[in-house]
Amino acid sequence: MATDLSSSTSDDLGIGEYQYGFHDSTDNYTFKSRKGLDREIVEQISAMKKEPAWMRDFRLEAYDIFLSKPMPTWGGDLSHLNFQDIHYYMKASDRQEQSWDDVPDDIRKTYDRLGIPEAEKKYLAGVKAQYESEVVYGSLQEDLAKKGVVFTDTDSAIRDYPELVREHFGTVIPSFDNKFAALNSAVWSGGSFIYVPKGVEIEFPLQAYFRINSENMGQFERTLIIVDEGASVHYVEGCTAPTYSSESLHSAVVEIIVKRNARCRYTTIQNWSNNVYNLVTKRAMAYGNALMEWVDGNLGSQLTMKYPAIYLMEPGARGETLSIAFAGKGQHQDAGAKMVHCAPNTSSRIVSKSISKAGGRASYRGLVKVEPHATNCKSNVVCDALILDAESRSDTYPYIEIEQEHVAIEHEASVSKIAEEQLLYLMSRGLTEAEASAMIVTGFIEPLVKELPMEYAVEMNRLIELQMEGSVG
Amino acid sequence: MVASLKIQDLHVSVEGLPILRGVSLEVRQGEIHALMGPNGSGKSTLAYTLVGHPKYEITQGSIEIDGKPLNELDACERARLGLFLAFQYPIVIPGVKVADFLRHAITNIRNPDRKEGEGLIPMREFRKELKAMMDELGMDSEFARRYLNEGFSGGEKKRMEILQLAMLKPRFAVLDETDSGLDSDAVRVVSEGLRKLSGPQMGVLIITHHERLLEYNVPQFTHVMLAGKIVETGDASLARELHNEGYSKVRLRHPEEAAEEAARASGRSSEANRTAEPASV
Ligand SMILES: Nc1ncnc2c1ncn2[C@@H]1O[C@H](COP(=O)(O)OP(=O)(O)O)[C@@H](O)[C@H]1O
Ligand SMILES: [Mg+2]
């Protein structure tokens, strides 16, 4: 359980010394752990990072939990996931070893089509470790620092804000929560740490995009966000461009604490390359009258299992999850949301849209839970699936657990195909069948896409167009 | 050179049921043709067939633009050859903004060789043009940001069709009851709009029951369809006559088609029985 932060003032946080700008390892040695996972690797990771003992112990304990937990048998097919065939830790400089020539053609083409700048392309493809953007956003960071906002990577946070991190780390998602949370807890690296002090409202979205380095968008990042009372923040991470990874497992943990009267929106767009298992645990706790919103877009990967959760801890807390999943050829998106009403007068809303195409499979898996004493709760769930061809598949697994009579829960689900009349209408205006289909799909997800920051919305739409091209006719 | 849209001996079936039974018609750029006929005679079937609706199967005959056969082309290819249909019942496309849709459409129509994914016409230029056109048609520019036909009234939908016609500037426009279901103000707007747009570069086929549209856009030719055939062709005075007197005289002059019409209406069509799926009548 999260504890109260009010005793930590910004002075305690050492804001004065805060080095804004991106964590950039000053050690120039290269290190790549050998493949596979054992106690020694976990210890090595901790040692490489020169972590305090509590973190090393946290990792080792998590490793034991990981071993003791069985593989989940629900959701997607994990039988081909081989934990011993993965590198669990790489230093930034290692990633440069990959050459641009090794990046698959289709991914390179997509970068071109999305008009991604050269430097960024190489970063996304794992060719270039650093994407220099601190300069541009430096003044912005300075402004944040003045207000006492901490925005750094989690490794640095352990060093620079040990108290604050230790107090909250692993409290929202304990290692024993599930096998992949345990795995992440044992081998995590990178991720973002954000602290927004009481009453501070950040107007613009904070973007991991601005300050990515190789560790930040690594395989096992760990993000912790604390929004203090009355504060607000919108955090955006990820990128619509396909993120090429030679490693096949991405397993992140995101923990968020939204204190009384605070607001947090967390937007993610992920588009992993087709070899990746994307198994992410995201959870937020929202306290009295707080608002937590997850906006989650999942494209790519071979299997995504992701169900952002919101625990509504105190009266008046609200939670909202908007998710979009696109399952193409050979892909299974098993995504959804989880809302747990732990207090009276809390409300939640889930809107999920999925598209499946070319044999892809999109599953909505959601849980709405109302605890016994949580009276007068409201929950509204809408999930719409669009299936583009006969080979593709969509399923809905809505779970509702209510231990309380005085609740209002609504659930609507629809499954549709593209109507012939819509295609004809658009094609009769000169659009090809693929363009017309893409436009219909884009319209289908528009209610969610319009919630994205502008540049993400534009990229998202272009990406859908790309996914639709050459798929028909 | 003046291009022409040429329909020859067109036979069309829907789900195995023959609807058109040998329609021939030629529309040249710059001409206005009216197509009239009682409900169910096959006017919309002709319109959908022209634009390439996959449900409408050509069993015999041909459609050509400038000697180029359209039979095997899809709706997109036909549109790029300059054919346009203002739909009797415009389709709602949820979540797609009018402006985004139109920008894409006119890019393709003006550059028929454009490949998927190539750039669209510049936003500024497009916006300016769209705004000017909406002003001219007396449309609120707020419509550009709305989702295509979603929540539009009948009149708004028809005006949206005219706006598309105006932006796409086709060589051949088919208007399927664009004036139906509108109040008289809306009919006037649509009629004036069409008059402004049509000209020597556009051949127009107007399907209508009403006079107003034809007052503003006087047809050189009026065709009457009955039970899937064009039974008479005349000039503007024929349209006036049909409007004033209805189709009873036409039926008397063409007893065979009138009988077929009656048979279709009661589901006992001799032709239908031969080829129809049992459930389709
Ligand atoms: N999509 C369709 N499915 C089934 N029957 C159709 C379809 N379209 C047209 N028809 C039939 O074809 C005949 C002609 O219809 P239509 O072309 O709409 O006539 P009009 O436009 O002249 O009123 C009618 O009997 C109608 O029921
Ligand atoms: Mg009709």
C-alpha cells in the first residue's frame, strides 16, 4: 500500500541538486549479461548499477518469487517463450553494435513512410543508443525543476531520490503479483520516475519520447509516478513507429499513485516488432476524488497481454481506460482493463476498440470488481470490435465481480465488419479499397485517437493506413 | 473532344434477380438527361451499376466512358475516370471527418495515377478551396469538421453530396433523387448548386420525381423507365407531362412493361421466377 508522501518536501527530494537532462551513463565500459537468467545474473545487474543493498535484496527476492510462480495458462500462448534465450541486461553502448543493415526491410520502410527523422529512426531500430533531444527541451525541464517536479529515469532516481523511491517502489505492484511482475522486479532497468508536488499542474504532456535513451525503452523498464495531492500530469510514452527489438521479451511494470484531488493521464502507444512478447503490468491507485486515466494503444508484437488496472481507493475516485488494439497477421492482442472499486462513490469507465485483420486475434479481457463496502459505485464498459476478414478473430472476456448490491454497472459489446455500402461509398469517391478500409478503421478508433496528443494521433492514423495497404484486392 | 458515357443493352441482376432488362443510354459532356419512372422501376439499380456496386451484376451489355469499358473496373477506378454518383441514401462513415475524406478523395481524383501512401494535396490549398466552395453552396464551414453524414439531416446529407460533386468535378454526374425528402428551400439550394456546377465539362443524369430540379437544370433529354427498360425518350416537355400526369399514360402505351411491373409488384414475375433465389422476392 502506498504511504503518505506529505512528509517529503521538495527540499528533502534534493531538487536543488537535481541534474535535469537525461541520465547518460558516464561509465564507458560495455556490458552485456550472458543469455539466460539465474541468481548470479540478477546480482550482476545490481552490481553493474551500483545499487543500494535494499534494491539488490528486492531483486533477489523477486527472482525467487518469479521461479515459484507458474506460467499463466490463460490469455495468450506463452509456450514458446524461453526465458533462457534472452539477454536480461545490456549497457547502452552495446546496442550500437547492431548495424542499420540488420534492421528488417519492412521496418525500415515503415520509418521512411512515417517520415521519421534519421536520428530517431536509428534510435528506434536499436542502432543508435542516444537520441539527443535534451537541448531542445532543456528550458522546459528547467521550468519543471523550479516547481519541484522530478522527471528522470528510474535508475537515476534510486541514486538521487532514494527515500522517495524506496517508500513507493513495489507498493502498487508487489513482486508476488504475477510471474512477469516478479521477473521485471528482478531484472528491471530504466523506465521513468516522476514526482509531481502538491498542487502543481503540468500543462503540457511529459513525454518519455523527448528523453529516451536505450535503457529507458528497454526490455524491462520500470516506471513509477507519484502525483501528490491536487497535482496533475499527463505522461506519454512510446512511439507509433515499430520498435525493433532483437530480444523477444518486453516485460515492463508501471506503478502510479494518484493522491487526493490529483489527476494523472498515462498515454502509451506501443508498436513492437512481430517477434516480441509484450507482457506488461500497469496499475494505478487513485485516492479521494482523484482521476486516473490510461490511454493505451497496442499494435505489433506477437503476443501482448496488458490490462491496465485502477484501484479506486477512496470515495470520489474515478478511473478511465481507453484502449485500442490492432491485431495483424500472426499477432494476438490480449488486452483490456481492470477496475477495482475499493471505496463507496467511485466510478469507472472502460472503452475498448479492437481491430483484427489477416488472421490476427484481438481479445478484450476486462474485470470490474466492487468490494463489499463500496456502495454507490458506477461502472460503464463499452467494447467494440471490428473484424476485417474471415480469418481474423475477436473475443470478449468481461468479468464482473460484485459483492455489493448498490452499484450501477453497464456493459455493451459489439462486433462488426466493414459494411459493403461504406466501402462502395468511399471508393466511388476515388479511394482504393485499401484506402477506404483504412479510412473506415481510422474512423472506428477516432473517438480514442482524438484523446492522443496531436503528433501521436497523426502517426497512429498513418500507421493504420500502412497496416491496411496491400491487404485487400 | 466531347467525352461520352455510353450504356448499351445493359442487363443487371441483384442476387440472381434480373432488374434491368436491356437499358441503352448515352450521355455526353455538357448534356443534361432526366431519368424518370415509378418506384421500383430500376433507376437506382442503374445508378449503382454505373458506379460499380459489387452487388449489382452485369449479365449482359456494356458501360463505356470514351470507348473505355467499365464493366471490369471497381468503383475507385470508375471514379478516377470521372464518374460520380450523388447517392439517394448517402452512407454514414462514423469518425471520419468530412475534410479528411474530401482531401483524400480529391487528391486521388485529380491525380488518378497516385499510388497509395503518396502525399495528399497541401492542406492550406485544400482548406481554402473547400471553404470557398462551402460558402458558394451556402454551407456552414463547421460541416468540414463533422463526421461524414453522421447525425446529418436529410437535407444536410444531400447538400454534402452536392459539395462532393463540386469538389470532385466529375465528367459525368448521376444524381439519384437528390431532391427527394427535402423542404422547398433545400430543393432550391440543391438545384441552384447543381446549376452552378454543371456546364460544358459535365454530363448529368438526373433521377428525379420532381419538377424543381429540372426547372433549374433543364434537360435536353428525358427518359422514362418502366420495369427495368427505358420505354420512352423525349425532351423537357416529357418530364413536365410525367410530373403533371403521372405514369398511367406511359403504362397504357407500354402494356408489356406495365404487365411486368405489376407482376414484379405481386412477386409473380415470370423472369424472376426463372432465376430468383427463393428468399429474394
Ligand atoms: N440491393 C437490392 N437487393 C434486393 N433487391 C433490390 C436491390 N436493389 C434493387 N432491388 C430491387 O430492384 C428493383 C428496382 O429497384 P430500384 O432500382 O431501387 O428502383 P427505383 O430506384 O427506380 O425506385 C426493386 O424491385 C427492388 O426491390
Ligand atoms: Mg431509387
